Amino acid sequence: MRQHLRVLIAGGGTGGHVIPALAIARELRDAYEVEVRFVGTARGLETRLVPEAGFPLELIRVGQLKNVSVATKLRTVADLPLGVVRCVELMRSFRPDVVVGVGGYASGPAMMAAVLLRVPTLAFEPNAVPGLANKLVGRFVSAAAVNFEETRRYFRGARVTGIPVRQEFFEIADVVAKDGPGSARRLLVFGGSQGARVFNAVMPQIAKRLLEDVPELRILHQTGKGQAESTEEAYGASGADPTRWKVAAYLDDMPRRFADADLILCRSGASTVAELAAAGRPAVLVPFPGAADDHQMKNAEAFARVGAAELRVQGADDVMGSFLFSDLTGLLLDAGRLVEMGRRVRRLAHPDAVRVIGQMVAELTGR
């Protein structure tokens, strides 16, 4: 009889799916001696990150259904049964004790195959509103790990666990009030690894006024690949004091960048808002309007509802400039409000997320 446990983790696509999935995989491997295998697609970040982390990866062919052309949808519908069949084959070969779906392209077919084979399933949903894959299987899964209380209604056996976040974020000290001369404030601007065009266009427009109105403010701006040079030129042309702003395509050691910041301007992907909560950092959230199922808006609304962040809906650049200038100056000049927002956002953190999710998976094995 086979002694060790096996878990298949399905899904991926973006870092918001793949990075937490890898954290779950490491927890299962290290705490429970589980053999973990991944299922993904050739188009996702899993093709690079999963092998780098030392886990086997199987690929299936499945496409998008949301925010795509009719032709793409038809191809995806045609490929879906083949994807399910391929996952059935993989499961019969690997014989997993549990299948964990993390959302993304490959999650749906794998979870459907697991349900058909009566393999226990756990859905991991980092966003306030599930993506299509998790919506389709939500009522059939054995259990679910979610990040928001309001997300529980989409799944059987759901538990609010939070999202696995690097321990360094939890070790960041609280925001402190900064008033008077010599109390430099720091603003961190980033749009994820791909950057955010709206931030790169608008921040240089308002930088000069912002630096003039907020004494001793420093701005650190991550632009994303291929956008640093043009954004830096725009900052330079704005007349903003060049000693008080810095532009970079990428920033290393993000926990340290969060720790240095008094306020953060960013998107509202699941991993980003989880890191904000872990670090206790107030933010102005500008959801990416093209996000599938509008999940970034729902994430931002959940934070704004409890006073843990400010929500700003993206609009035309000239309008955004005016609104963001008002949002940022209002917060940066109100030390007490920044401290209170930091307290509120920290209450949304889940430092034990990966341990609890690991326990949920272990419980489903029945061993």
C-alpha cells in the first residue's frame, strides 16, 4: 500500500495564482511530506516558476472564456472536454489524495476531473469574487480556502484563511505619525511586475505639485518592463525636484520597500492587497479595469468598506491626475489618518494562512 500522500495543484496563469500555490506546495511538502505535482498551461507563469521551485509540472491545453473574442471562446469550449480527459489521465497515473484548484486556466478542467473521479478537492480563491473556474466548481468541491468573508457563499465548506504571504511582510513595523520638520514622508508607487500605464502617465504630471505641497516627500516609482526610461523623462520634464523622486523598472526586496513607505499607490490584485494587510500599509487602490470578472474592483471595495484603503476608479489621465493629487496630498498631510488606516488594514492580515490551508488539505486526505 502506498504510504506517502500525493496532492495535485491545478491552475495558475498570473503571479496572483502561482505564488500562493507554490507557498501551499512547500507547506505540504515540508510539514506533511506530501508529493506535490502541478497542472498548468503553456501560457502561464507556472511554466517558469514551478520548475524553478523544484516541482513537476504537467501541461494541458485550455484557453480563456472571459474578455476574449467569440472565436477564442469557441476554441476554448472545444478544448475543454479534451482538457478534462487529459486531467483524468493524469490523475489515474498520479493517483492524488487531494486536488487543489488555485484558479486560472487549468484549474477548471482539473477540478472537474477530480469531481468525476470522486477525488477530494479544495478550492483556493484569493479574490473577493471567484474567477470563472472556481465559480463553475464551487458547489461541488469538498472544501475551500478564501480570502474574504463575502466569498464563502460561492463554495461548499469554505473557510476564511487569507492568502499565503512572505513572513517578512508581517515583520514590518506599524506606520507611525510623522509631523513637523525633518519628518520625511515616503510614497511608493507600483503597478506589479507589468507596471500600470496610468501611474506612469499621471504621476509625472502631478509630481511637482505633490512635492511642493507635501514637505520633504520622497517618491519611489516602479514602472514595469520597458517603461522606466519614458517615465523618468516625464518626471524630469515636469520640473519636480530630481533629488526627491526615483524611477525603476523593477524593485527588489519588496518587504523593505513596503517598510520604508508611509503610503502606497497600487493596483488591487489579490496578492497585492494581502501584502498590504500583512505589512499594515495604507494605500490608494486603483483597480485594473480589464481584470477578469472585475475582481480587482471587488478586492478594493472590500478594503475601502472597512477604512483600510482608499479606492479610486481609473478614468481619463487628466481626470485621474486631479483626483490622485487630491487623494495623495490629503492622506500624506494627515498623519493620524495614515496611522488609523494602517491599523485597520493590519486587521485584515492572516499570518497563519499557509499553515491553515495545509491543515485543510491534510484533513481531506483522511489520514
